[in-house]
Amino acid sequence: MSRIVLVSGSLRRHSVNSAALATIRGILDRRDGEFRTSEIRVADLPYYDEDLDVGPGPAAVSAARELLIASDAAIISTPSYNGAMTGALKNALDWLSRPWKASSLSGKPVALLTASPGRYGGADAQPDTRRVLERCGAVLIDHARVAIGNAEFLVGRDGTITEPSVVAELEGLVEATVAAVRGHHRLPVAA
């Protein structure tokens, strides 16, 4: 069984990014137990402070790092705040990127999407987020860009997105993630 960590860059209780990830969780759950999902809550992590980053660090940080290390991939969804990822997500990535070159993000396949009440779906946050993830040592999964616009109108009572065109985009992102996980575990063929 493969493990995928879901990370929402939003702190809001009724976040459209969390709804997108809940939809992804449902897509993965329908794959006959092939995948197990878990979540890193960025709200649980304190502000990054190098003075606190000794040993395993704060309990919430240590738990998040261990969860990510034990996972096969991560999927991150963030809104755009002034053309960039949220401060809460950036803070989480700062914690998860340490220790340098031996962090829980080093070599980890990561898929990225954005969602927003705005019509562009937070797409302007993607370049900055991708740059930071690459700097953290993550391996960005190649997939069609997913930027869910007008997202607050797409979330159903169950907290997931049911709009067929958006679900299809999320299924494509899941397929790319599954392919990356399988490729990441592929052993070299003996000659």
C-alpha cells in the first residue's frame, strides 16, 4: 500500500483547497485500498524558528516530518495570497525542508494544485510554490496545471467538489501522482 500526504495551504475551516484535497482523498479511496492518505495541517506548526529546530524539534513538526518521510508522495493545494502561496504553507515548507539536503522533502514526489474563489483559481501562486518546492529538494510531478477557479460555488454539502470537469482534472492529477509513485519505486532491470 502506498501512502500519500495531503497538505492544504489554507487555514480556513471551509477552505476550497481542503475541499479539493477531500475530493482527491475520495478518488484515491476508490482505488481498492491501493493508497492510504494522511494530512499535514499547516495550522499545527509553529512559526519557524531556528532556535527551536534542534533535535526532533517541536512535537507537531517532528510528527509532520515523520509522516512525510513515511509517505510515497505528497499533494499540495494552496490559494494565492497576493500572487504567492500562503504564509502558513511557506512556514510549513520551511520546517519540512530541514535539515538541508536530508529533509523529509528531499527526493519526495510532490503534485501541486491551487483553488480560489477568484476566476483564475490561484494560478499565480503556482510558479512561486514550485520554485520553493524545488529549492526544498522535492521532485515536482509532471501533470497538467490544475487551478480551480470560482471554487466556492463547486463545493457540495459533503465538503467535496462534484463538478465533473473539475473532478476530471483532479483525477488526472491523481493519475500523474500514481504514475510518479510507481516510477519512484521502480527497480532497475538487470541486464
